Amino acid sequence: MTQLNRRTVLLGGIAGVGTALAGAAVARAAAYPFTLGVASGEPTADGFVLWTRLAPSPLNADGLGGMSSANVTVEWQVATDQNFTQLAASGSTTAVQAWAHSVHVEVAGLQANREYWYRFRASGQISPVGRARTAPAAGTSPALKMLFASCSHYEAGYFTAYRRMAEEAPDLILHLGDYIYEGAAGSAVRTHVPSAEISSLANYRVRHALYKTDVDLQAAHGAAPWIPVWDDHEVENNYANLVRNDSSPAGDFTARRAAAYKAYYEHMPLRSAQLPASHNMQLYRRLRWGSLATFHLLDTRQYRDDQACGDGTKVCADADLASRTLTGAAQEAWLLDGLGQHLGTWDIIGQQVFFAQRLAAADGSRSMDSWDGYTASRGRIQAGWQARGNTSTVVLTGDVHQHWASNIMDNYTTQNQVIGTELVTTSITSGGDGSGAGTGLSSLNPHVKFNWNKRGYVRTVTTPTQMTVDFRALNQVTVRGSAATTVRSYVIQAGSPGLQTA
């Protein structure tokens, strides 16, 4: 894997620059614009998205990163080697103040299923080098090494888990939400800015920039292409569509959501298809990994009905109403249509909140923010993939700050048939160090097989015949440098849903 630091950029020059790098290295000490690193994402069989944002002073309160209002030409290169001796593609684009001088380059025309290296130049200065890769071509099914993660609260600890993810040199990283946290500063391991709960575009930009300055997060972005989807903290905790969680801070929540969505797009390696319009942004989308797997990426915040009976863990008959939806009708129809296309051996649903039933007590109380608060919506999707003959469906989940693994049942009361598998990643930092063995296993939920309360991520290696799953955990995040270890492993066989002990 390429060394993801500023020394790497001195290995070669942007085409046509010749030996000007020495001068550029001196110049960038004064106003280096690539303080937020680089990223790639959204891989296809012939390309991917390249991202950076020019921000020599990334934490300026105005959210503009120390940039003037002037447009800036940004050159980019993609090479087949990390020394950039063989260019595969190059070009230039314009970074503008209206989008915080962020850059989203959609590269195409590359070879399928191979790794590439990329970098940028702006105002005579060179970015760090990142590693990307293209997806396999349709009709091919090479093995996929993927990591997935969620819930990175800056204040709760250090992003060592991101560093460990980078060191694994995966083919793909999936982030399942809560990439930032919106709340006010508290007394924790480290302090974020702005100190107040964020609600304006400038503040969302600064909060994203703070996270992006973290060197461990930059390493993870530079190591592999990402597929990101959001949850709630990218806007406000537990919001539902345009219904906010509480009334603080005061203000127009529609405008706040618009600001949050715009800042999210500005800081993620997303395609122009995800460009926000007003307070809306279509983040649900589908990506193919050859004929091995289809990724169905869901948005379970923007279109949902408000949580039933308030929020929290309740006994609530309204949660079972047939009219209630977590995805909205259009996204549900889109998902079921995609599941019926059978584009790959595996259908992988990347989403945010606990999918399988998880009763909290014998009285039936359960989380109203999860799919347990929208049981008819979940039932339609489960019945839909059964009706379409999907036997290799895996749901990937974040949100709950602990590792979980569950069999998805056709009927949770009778436990009569396993129809899918859910893998839940713990947080990167949220919740602090954790206690180790979780306390969530219960006879109330016999289909839930594993629970672990430490921070980390999940590693999967997928082939046409099986998916191996390793739950990775760190002993501490309140201090830097913990190793990642595998605390539990499972195997899922293609065509035979459910967890098998590795």
C-alpha cells in the first residue's frame, strides 16, 4: 500500500510541470491547500470519483477554509503506479467558492478490477497520493475484501480504527453513517469545533473539516474507495424526514437540513447524481461489484415517517401500522426492483439502523428508531426478497455502537425460517472504550447470535461461494495506538442464509 503522507507527493511531477516540485514544496508551507487530504469513491468497472477540497485554513469560522472567492483550476492525475511513471488519465476541473472549493472528478475509461493511484495539483502545490481501484467487469466475480464502519464521534476518542482499516489495504470501504456528530462540545477525550451544536452551512463545513484533518481518517480515505451513506448525526440526532428531534437550537429545520446535506456532499467522494437540490439529496443508489455482489445503499432518514409514540424503547402498537414506512414508497419500490434484477450472487443492503427484531423486554418493548418501529415496512422488504428468490441477502448496519450478528427470520415469533443475515458494526469511537462482552443476547431474541461492546469495524471477504466475516475490535480508543484484533468470525454460505461459526 502506498505511504499516505506528504513525502509521497515528491515522487514525481504533474505532467508538463517538469522539475517544479521543489518550488512547490516550499510554497505549500505558507498556504498548503490540501489539509483535508484526498479520497476516492463510487467505483465502477471503468472508473471512480476523486475528491479533495482546497482549504489552507480549514477551521476558519466562515466555513470557507481560508480561500478567496476566486475560482481555482485543479489538475488531477491517475496512474497505474504510485510513482506516476505511467499515467492512465489526467485532466483539470474548477473549484468554486459556492461549493467550498470542493472537487468531485468522475473518472472513466479505466481498466476493470485493478488498482490505481491519484493526486491533485492546485496553485503549484501537490496533494497527498491516494489509492483507488475499479470494480470488476460484469460476468466476473473475483474475491472482494471489504471493511465497513460507522459512528465516528470526534470527542469520544481517537480514530485509531480508521488507521487500522487503512493498514488492511481493502478493496472497498463502506461507511454506514454518523460520519460526524452535530452536538455541542462536552467534556471528553478531545474537543471539537465549533463548540455549539451546529446548524448553519458554515458550521457544518467547519465540523466536517475538523474531522477531515484527522490523519487516521485521511489514511483510511487514501487507502481505498469509499461508499458512504448517512444516518442522523450528519444533521441532527434521530431526525425523521423534516421532523426534528427537539427544538434546540432554534431555527428553520428545513434550512438546517439543506445546509447539512450540502456540506455532506462537499466532503464526500460522491457523483453529480447525488448533488443536493434545496433540502433534498438522493443518496440511495446501487453499485455493482462485477457479478459477485450488488450493493443497495439505503437512506433511512430522509423519507421516514416520524418515530411512533415519540422515541426511545417502548411498547407501541402504532409501530406496526401498515401505513408506516422507514424508506418512503419510492425508495422501497426501487429496492425491491433492484433485488429482482439478480445482478450478482450476493445482494448486500447497506443501511443504518438495526434491521432484525430486537425485543428489549418480554412486554414487547423495542426501539422505535430502528426497523422495529416500522415493522410493516420491514415485512414488505423481507417478503419482497423472498418472492424474488434472493437467497444470499446480507444486511449491513451501523448506528448502535456495538458489534452484533443476527439471522433474519421470516417470522420472528415462530423462528421458522432464516431468510437473510444481518451484520452490525460497532462504532469507530462513539461510546468510548467499551466493556468487552456485550449484554444484549437474550432468549427473547434467539436469532441474535453475537454482541460485543468495543470499538472497531467489520471485515468481510466475499467469493461466489461464501462470505467470511471478522468482527474487529480495539481495546481502547481513549488513547492512541491500540491494535485491532478479531473477536468473532462467521461464515455465510451463498444460497444458504444465516450465520455459521468459522
